[in-house]
Amino acid sequence: MFILEWLEIAVSWILVTFHSLLSPIFGAASGAAWGLSIVGLVIVIRILLIPLFVKQIKAQRNLQLIQPQMKEIQQKYAGDRQRQSEEMMKLYRESGTNPLSSCLPILVQAPIFFALFRVLQGMAQDKAVGVLTPALVAEGREASIFGVPIYGTFMNADETPNPTATRVVTLVMIILMSATTFITQRQLIVKNTAADNPIVRQQKLLLYIFPVMFAIGGINFPLGVLIYWLTTNLWSMGQQFWVIRNNPQPGTPAFDAKAKRDAAKAEKKGGGTTTATVAPEVVEPKPPARNQPKRQSRKKRKGS
């Protein structure tokens, strides 16, 4: 509870800070000010998570590098699950690889996500959470995006001023949130993971589990939380696209594509397509024909 309260204070402080900067532009009770404050929260959180993202990339690379050893262990101890697990853990320790590092950004964001949920839920209940004051809560309750309050959810649409708009907007946001989650995971599997990597099966499982989880849970998420998760998905897609394009893992389709681009750039720097120069064929002169003396008959020799 202490950690959650601390996170609520941190999240609400960031929201209030951005809101104070945006209020003179859009108005203190405007949906734009509060919505962009949530986007600002995403930017701050994702910048703070860059070290974890770097760890995630390193973990994925290490898993790719130790893939041959992992396959050997799986084949060698195919009938002994316990020994297989022990050898895998030993390999992870020796190579300095932590499989959970690939999930660190999303795991760390979960408590922040829940803290934001609590802050917006407090607005719905006209209750100040974190550093929010009653005046800020009142302004937040008046703020709306497309006629939907930022604390409105699909399930409590009847409690909002415009139930139909709340259902439509939150449903669209849930679909976008789930779709971007799926695309982000698929982008990683298809482009930056080798087909024979042992963790592909687990990643494919998560590819479908996470979007379904968000789609089911999304009906209870306030609009502000949906904005947060959609924005962080878009950030992840852009960040991941840059990494996959510029620093792909060896043995993946993205790595092959980068090699082709690098070759094309090198060829372009060298002056375009180079035509091979063919050396002229050297024709050696034939040696002069040697005149062999003709053999004379005995009768001619006597006459001469």
C-alpha cells in the first residue's frame, strides 16, 4: 500500500505539472489539457524506462546468441524436464542472460498503470487522490474528450452525461489499444526474432494473450487510462521500429534487410553500379614457318 500511495503521488504530481503548463493554452477544465497531460505522463515514464528498454534489447540478443546451446540442452535432456530446467538456468547464469528482462518495461508499467487508474477513479468519485486538490478534481470532472469525461468507462457509461458517446468512444479506444498491442508484439516476432528461436512459441502465445486481456479489461478502464495505454503502445511501436531497423538481431529478417540496405548505400557511395572492365585479348604472333629442305632423289643429286 505504501508503494501504491507513493506511485499515486508521483503520477498525480506529473499530471498536475503538465496540467498547469497546458491550462493557460486550453483552459483548466478542458479535455485537451487533461488528455495532453496524460500524454505527457507517458513521455516522462517512457523516458525513465529507456534503461530497462536497453536491458530488454540486450536480453533478446543474448537469447539469440545462446540459442544453439539451448537447443542442445533441449535435445539432450528431452525426457528429463527437471535436468533440462537446471541446465537452462546454468546457461542463463553463465551467459548473463535474464529471460524476464524482455518483459521488464511492461511489468514495471503495470503499477504505474494501476496508480493512474486510481487517480482517475478518484475523479469519478469526486475524491482527491495523490496531490490532486478538490479544485483540480472538480476541473477534471468537467473535462471531456468528444463529449466523454476522462473518468468515463464503457461499463459506467450510464453514469456519464452522454452514455452513447461514452460507449462509442471507449469502445473505439479499446479496439485501438488492443490492435496496437498486437501489432507491437507481432512486429518483434516477425522481423526481429529468428524462426528457430526456442522462445518464439512463448512470444506467439503472448501475441494473442495480451490483446485479449486488454480487450476484456478495457471495458472497466477510464478513458484517461485508455489514452495512456494507447499512447504508450504508439511510443513502443516507434521505438521498436527504430531499434529493429538500425540495430537488428543477427539471423533475423530485419538483419538481412539491413545488410541489403547497407550494401546498397555502399554501392551508391562508390558511384553507382560498377561495370567490370574487360582486358583486351592479347593475340600472340605465330612463329615463322620453318622451311624443311626437300629430299632429292639419287638421280637428281648425281646430275647436280
